[in-house]
Amino acid sequence: MSAEIVKKKLILSFSPELAELPITYHLVKDFDLVVNILRAQISPEKEGRLMLELEGEKGKLERGISYLQSNKIRVDSLEKELFHDKELCVNCGLCVGVCASRALVLDENDELKFIKEKCVMCGICVKVCPRRAFKIEL
Amino acid sequence: MVRTIDEINEKIEKDEVVVLTAKEAYDLVKEEGVKKAASKVDIVTTGTFGAMCSSGVFLNFGHTEPPLKMETITLNSVPAYGYIAAVDAYLGATARSYENPEYGGAHVIEDLLSGKRVRLEASGTGTDCYPKKDIDTKITLDQINEAIMFNPRNCYQNYAAATNSSGTRLYTYMGALLPKYGNVNYATCGMWSPLLKDPEYRTIGIGTRIFFGGSIGYVAWHGTQHNSAKPRDENNLPIGPAGTLALIGDLKSMNKRYVRGAYFEGYGVSLMMGVGIPIPVIDEDMMHQLSLGNEDIKTVIVDYSVASRSRPIVREVSYQELRSGFVEIHGKKVPTGSTSSWALAREIATIVKQMILEKRFFLSEPVEPLPKDRIVKPLEVRRR
């Protein structure tokens, strides 16, 4: 019986002195996890933030998160989601050009398609939408 | 081959009319050529949907007891222009609420159309015939006498696309423009756009019956900033902003799907309007114009980082390239975004076709043609 594979989006917050810690290396090597960095904000002498997607066996993923926490890294699970209100949307596509992760695209019928898996929650669409059709929800 | 409006209307009456949308006409001409298509097709329907700032409604509220001459007027805290007799007002789409900068005239129009109650506050000085000095009440669209939408400038024939070469993000009526050519935003609906399909205004003129916000409306005049003398390219098309239309219609009979308030971050409020115009295939030349596609229709990309009346042109581009999702600027692949809804433009063109087939829409001959020699003058600021 193979172990259950799970995927989780996380936000890691760590103090400046922890910036040197090679966490992605340990997550891959010691816990056999697939690490996908979605966003990174690390600047000297400031709190760093990393948005990661981790994928792996359920038990290993949990141990990986414990490892991060034992190193004084705050781990918040990313349960927020971008919500696209189709009733408000007029399918103009003003959000398409500013969506760096290409989670928002116009399909062959000129209609807006929101590909949730690609969204990195940057929130720029919330700001640029003239119809206020996007909301970030918990 | 020559066809008159009267002949086409007779065909509508007899269920013999052949109507295609702009895309269907494009496909047919590709397959069969202009000559054959012109002999078959009577009407081609066009449509557009996008932010049209120069819009608004004339409202007549009716008289109170005792009467009031309304001078300062707000609707949901959005100022409207009084000073038109006693109880007439003009609510401009871009007027902003004193309380919420993201809400404005366009949203009041959308709320009225949705059947919502809107707060009306008005005051005047009080005269012998209008003794009352102020009111604070709620109105609905059904309850007031008239709501005449009159938009001084809609349906831009073509429009420049926008980009930003500077190092900071810009917020414009063309949306957010990311630094260092981070994106390109464009307006108009390309091959769906009414005035790009009749570029010489041969069939669209004063009095032309149109689909306006889900109802029937009319071309009232040429629009403000009507730049009809703009040079044309080999396809007879202007590259960049040219002709415009002033449109009139009854807000009470419109459909809120095609009349929507909009807020552009850092710019303000605008109204998104849906307009459709059926174009009669009066001859083969008309069919040729109607068959042009996004690859044939071009505009310019201008740099909005220069905050001046005349902004530098970055390059010329076709709507086909803009629509592909990326354009090339200085060797870089730049993502594009649109301020107009091509999905709704297509929907409107399809509805107009259906209305004609169901005899709910007959074509009209223009009362007068639109002027073809107009240019846009700048305003020079002079001291004395």
C-alpha cells in the first residue's frame, strides 16, 4: 500500500538571522518533498516571507512542517482563496495582462478563465478589476 | 450590386433577410470572396462593450408639494447637475460620491436600472413659485418621469493602446500600467467595433437606429472629439482614435447586463456600455470593409509615462497581435489586457441579428450623414 500524497500551500515567516538556513535543501533531502516556491520576499535585516507549495507523503509533509517550526519559522497554511464573481465580471480581460502567474486568461470564447492552481495570491487583480469582481476570502 | 435600406427592410418583413455577425461575415468572405458574399448577405451586425466615460442620464424627478427648484442635487451622495429648469438634472457617469470614491454616477445608473431605491437630496433657494428649500427622499427608476440616457461620446472608432516605459506603476483609465513595459492595455473590440466596420460613415449617421444598453436607441449626433479627418491606411481605417458617436436612448427600457458601473483604481468612475449597430451591405465596397479582420485593423501603442497631451508612440500593432495575449516591444514579449469585453461585443452582435430575424429591429436611413472633416482642437491656456 502506497502512502497518501498530499499538497499544501504555506506561508513561512522568519527573522533576518534565519535567512541563511537552507530550508528548501532540507525539505527536499531529509523529507523527500517537492518544493515549489510561489513567492519570495527576502530583504536584508527584515522579516522574510516565503510562499511555498509542498508535495509529498502525508507523514513526511507533517514532519517537514515540524522541522520548520522547530527552527522558529512561523508556518501559516494558506487557506485564503481568490474568489472570482462571474456575475460581476464582464470578461473584459483587464486583469489578464497584469496576472504574472497566468492564472487569469481569456479563452477561445473571449471569456475569462481563472486557473486556481496557478494563482499565487498576489492580489493585483483585486485592485485592477473595474468591476470589483475579485475577492480574497478565508 | 447595389442594395437599398428599403429593400432590406422589405426582406425583414418577408422573412427573407440574410443577416450575419461580423465574425460570420469575415468567415464567409474568406471562403467565397467579396462579390459572392455581397450578393448573398443583406446585413452584418457589429457590437462593442467597454468603458465609455462620456455618458450620463437626464432625469426628471417630478414636482414635490409644495414645489422645489432643485439647484444642488445628489443621488446616493453623487452630485448631479441641476440648473435645468426646476426638477430636471443630468447625472454624469464619472461624478464621484462624496462618501465613497469608488462609487459614482455610473453606479447610480446601474442601481436605478437594477430597481434599487436611490437617495435623492436636493436644495434650492426658495422662490414665490418654488417655496420649498430642500428634500431628502428615495426614488426608483419606475417612479420618476423620465430617464433619458444621452452620451456625448461613445463608440470610439479606434483607440490607442497603452504602455509604460517608466520605473513606477501608473494607474490610468486604461488600467494599471506596470513599469518598464510590463504590460499593454487596449480598448475597442477590433473587428466587432461598429465604426471600424463602416469607417467612412456610409450607413451610420444621425438618426441611425441602434442597440443601446439592451434597448433601442439612436445616433443623436456625431460625438464630441469626433476626429473624422484622421488619415486612413490602405484599408480605409484610421490608426488610433478617430470618429465618435453621441447616443440617445431610454434608460427605463435598458438591460443592466449592458449598462455597468466601473471603477478604475487611481483614475475613478466610468460607465461600461454595450452598443450594437447593424450595417446594411449596400454594395460590394461595403462588404469588403465588413470583411476585414483583426489582422487588418491596426492601432498604435503609446507611452503613458509621458504625462502630456501628445504621448510618444512606441509602435504600430494589429488587433490580432494584441488579442494573442502578447505583443513585442524592443524584443521583449509583453502581456496584453483589454478594457473592452469581446465576449459581450459578440453577444450583442448575435442579439441584434436575432432581433432583426424576429422583426423586432428594422434598419433606418440616416437623416443626415456624420461630418467627415472634423479635427480635434487642443485647449491652450492663456493668461488674459
